[in-house]
Amino acid sequence: MEEKAAVKKVVIFGATGSIGTQTVDVVKQLGGFEVVGISFGSNIEIASRIMRDLGVEYYFSKKDIGFGKRCQSVDELLEKTSPDIVVCAIPGFEGVKTTFSALRYAKRIALATKEALVCAGPFVKDLARENNVELIPVDSEHSAIFQLYEPHIEKILITASGGAVRDVPLERISELKPSDILKHPTWSMGGRITVDSATMVNKLFEVIEAHELFNLEYGRIDVKINRLSFIHGIVFLKDGVIKIHAGKPDMRIPIAYALTYPERKYHSYVADVEEFDLTLFDVERERYPLFFYGLELTKDNDDLAWRIALNAADEVAVNAFLNREIMFTDIEKVVRMTIEYILKQNISVQSIEDVYEIDNLARSYALKYVEKEVKK
């Protein structure tokens, strides 16, 4: 008689966001997983629905939802639940801190928090190795490369949609409002990541993530635009073979794969040949200047300091843009000036405490720069 597989316990950090709610959808379809705890920010309505639908007992939030067992910290939530898998889907620098907590408790991290590897990649990987924790990427592009990966790689290619500005005349980009930028052509995502898709800071983050995840030099990571987001990643092998990972854009697929790896248990739409979009376009330097600025930095400086500053300044600038305090094109100014400021400080990043210190310094500078130099 075949032995029934044990149910795996899952904690979702950022449960009410785009990745979090889609993780809930996946868990409902798959079976074999029990969500034992969640964290969320302020969306009590969605959090309450998730907890009731899935019978979740523990949660961490600054908001009290009136039922269940509220933990006082992320660590308490993890101690109480002892999860097999933690889905890290908290955006921004807050997600870096929760990822470090998860690495001390879980057997597998389904990593959707880009900032963890961008700001603290070496420390995240060291802790994962020490604690024998699997790091499985949730980003569609990195999930694609992860699924195609083998030791004989010459180079990889990850794709971008180009975001909401890809077809806007260059002279009109500075006029775009938050409502224009938040209309992403192919994906449904949160506010910041949708803006980051339009500046392609999001793709810069993904280049850095790929560098960390797959131990590839930056020169072996290429980026092209695939308008329908049908191609997610391409691996070029040393013997001339090219492997392409493609399919209709649906974040539930990489989420499910991160939960069930190495098996495939999720069922989704399979595209017909007539629906394939295999056309790739170059990324325009004039349209995405911040992306190319970051790529130049990867050539000269693999120190973490500028990467931490990039994330902190981008968080501040995108928030100011979404609040209509600065123009869309001002995001680039804030990020560039903050990175230049941090690089002048010449701070060596030797520990996770240094990561936190540079984040504070960069965030403070970016906030002041927005207030004094670019605020409308």
C-alpha cells in the first residue's frame, strides 16, 4: 500500500499582496499543503478571508483582526508554526528582514522578495547553506532559469515586458501620471513593482538576483523585451543548445513550482502554437536610462553598498511618485543621487548590520533629496 505524503506546513509572509493571494489560490488547488500562519500589513479584510478560508491559526500584523492567535513578532510566528516552507512575498526592505528570520526556521524558502538578494545576497546564501535551507525562486524569470539550469551554461537571457512606457513617445514620458504607469500590459502586480517595470528597475533587480542565484558573471546575463511575456527565460549551453522556458503569463505557475519542486502538480492553461510570441526586442537606452545606469554599475562595482542604496532610493522615489509628489522622470534623479552619495561614503559591507545601516543612510538621504530638490 502506497504511503500517503505528509502535509507540508506553509507560512505566507505578505499574504494579502499579489503573490500572497495567488499563493492561497495555488494551495487551494494543490492539496497537500496547510497554511499555518500568515503575516500582512493593513488589509484586514483580505487577511480575515484567508484565515477563515484556510483555517489559519496564527498571524503577525500591527493590526488586530479580532480572531485567531496574534503573534508579537515574525520570529514568534515562525516558532509557533514550525513551517516546512515559507513564502517570502513582502516587498521592500522589510522583506529582507523577514527573509533572514525565515532562514532560521524553514526547510525551504519560496523567495519572491527580490530585495533579499539585491541588498544582502551573500548573507542570504551563507545562512541558507549553514541551515541547509532550499532557496527556490518565485519570480517567473528566475523560476524559468532554475527549471532550465544545468552546469554547462554559456549565458542566460531573461525577458521584460517593457512596462507601461514601452509604446509611449519619448517626449511624453515625463508627463505620465501614476494612473498611466499602473496600467501594466501583461501582469497584474502591486503598485511599486508595476512602477519598477516601467523604469525597468525591476529588471535591474532581476539581473542582480540572477547573478546571485546562479553564480553567473553579469556579462553572461542578457535582457530582451518580449511584449506578451510569453518567454520567461532562455539558457544558452556551451554545446550550442538553446533551451527556452515559455508559457502564458501566470504567477501561480512559478509559485506552485516553488512549493512542489521537484514535482509538477499544478494544472494551468497550456498555450496553442498559434498563441506563441517568440519575438525579442532590444531594450532602449533612452526609454530606460535607470536600467542602463545600474548595468554600468555592475561592471565596476560588485559591492553591496550601491545595491542597498538602489533599493532604498527606489522605494522612496516610487512612493513619492505614487503620492504625486514628484514626476515619473524624477525617480531616476533620486536614485542616481542617492547611489552617488552612498558610494562617496566608501562604506564596506561586512555584516547584515552594515546592510541595515546603509539602508537607513540611503533612505534618509533620498527622503531629504525628494523634499528639498524635486518635490512639486
